Amino acid sequence: MLRLLLLTALVATSTFSIAQGLGTESYASAHLLSTVQCPSAEAMGRGGAFAAVQDPWSGNPAHLITGEEAAILQRIDYDFSAGFEADLRSVKYLRQLGRNEAVMINVAKLGSNQWLVPGLLATLEMDEQDVSILYSRRMGQNWTGGIAVAPVMNVDISLAMGELPVAKIESQPMYGLRLGILGKIAEGTSIGGQYDWYKEKSKLTAQTEIGSISTEDKYISEILRVGIAQQIGRALIAADYVNGRLERSDGLSITKLNGWHFGADYQLAPNLLLRAGSADGQFTYGAETHFGALVIKFSSVRNLFADQLASFGSMKAEHLTAEISW
């Protein structure tokens, strides 16, 4: 019984760490780390600085008014040195509603391998599905604002010994939203902000010799991101400051975030753009190329959030997207 209780505690700790560390693209997600893990390939290549750069795929709902309809296919691969692997796949559709409004639908799915937990004869597996809706509206000549909600965000994390289920965590949204703003303050200079507030409930069910036992907790996340960007010739320089928290509803702190994300784009050729930056101290890089209306973007980062994800080893994330607009 003692071993089972210890195992259950370990499952609860490690699975929430995975949910926080890997994230999805739920723009109202309760998992703080997912909101700063660079939701677009463009942002990831630039060190995660995107609040003040108009990028409709960044997750900031104020960025949607581009004048074009577009769609994108996205894949992010997360590989950890301890053997845990996950991939995020998503489809996004952007539609302009006249000159002053736009809306986006995002459908995403995150899945993992069956990871053998170090020190245990048990495997852990994660599955998540998300649907989010973003809306943007122009507010004057130089400003846009937006709001996003994630009405669907189901996270299932399970632990098994061979074919025998041991424990399962199911997380669902209660309520929350994301607010965004983007403004031009001078020629070539813009500022932006993004604020998330979200509450979710999570149920842990463990199997014992006398049946199943369940516990339920509620979690609150809050995160603020502000940024500035400057266009200088062929180069774009951007920086974001991020401050956030994830805590249990009884006040127990799970994790806090406080760091800088900055980087630059450089237009090397008419159809080739290079990116590099720093995401909370970790080097990132990326590239973008155009084939008519088709845009391919790639980016990579290592060891992001190493302290929070230490139990899974060092991380390598690679992001690839294919975008088409009309």
C-alpha cells in the first residue's frame, strides 16, 4: 500500500510537470509553460519574442488582421534525453471579416510515446486535444485588440505497469480567456501585450487492490507578456518580458515564471529569412522561405525550462509549419 501511495504521488507530480512543460497551443491553457513555449515557428526562432510582432500564428489574438485569409499546418517535435517523446500537430484557419475584424479557429492534438519512468517498472503516456477560437478588432488607425478562448481542452495522462493501468489524470477547463493588444507608436516601432487568466480542474484516479480512489484539484494560471519590436532596414529586433504563475486554488504555488525573450529576423534574400534569439537564456534559431503563396518555416531550441523539466532530461524542440494565404 505504501508503495502504491508513493507511486500515486510520483504520478501526480510528474504528469503535471509534463503538462506544464510540453503544453499544446491552447491559448487559454492552464499550463503556464505552454504559453511561453513559442506557439509559432516564427516566434520560436526569434527566441519567443512575439508580443509586438504581427504574427497571426503566435496565439496573440490582436495579430489576426492581416488583410489575407490563410491556413497553416504545424508540427512540433519534443525529444527529451531521458527518452520521453511527444509531438504536437495542429491546423489553423484565419478568416478576415472585412477590413476591421478577423477570426481564427485552431484545432490541435498532442500525443506522446509510452515513456518508461526512470526507477519504476511503469510507462507514462500523454494525450491532449484542443480547440481554440480567436477574435481581433481594429481600434483606431494604429491599434488592434483581441480575445481568445479555448472551449475544448482535454488532457489525459496515464500510467501503466505492462498492460495493467495504475493511475490516470484527466484535466478539463473551467473558464478562462486571453486578451491581446498590438500598436504602432512610431515608424517601424510597435509595442504589444498579452494577458492570460485561466482555471481548470484535474482529477487523479489511482487503481488499488480494493478498487479505485480519486482526488480532484483546481488550478489557476495567470501570465502577462509585454514586448517591443523595431524594424531597422532588413532586420527586425524584438524583445518580450514574461511574468506568470501557476498555483493550486488553495494557494499552493506550482511554478512561477519571470524572464526575457529576445531575438531578431534578417531578410537575407527575397525568399529567405533567418532568425536567432534567446528564450530565457537558451539559444534559438530558425529560417523561413517562400514558394509563391506557400511559406515554409522551421525553428529549433534546446534545454528550454531546464529547471522545471529536469526529471525528463534535456529537451530539444523542432518546429515545422507550412502556410498558404489567398
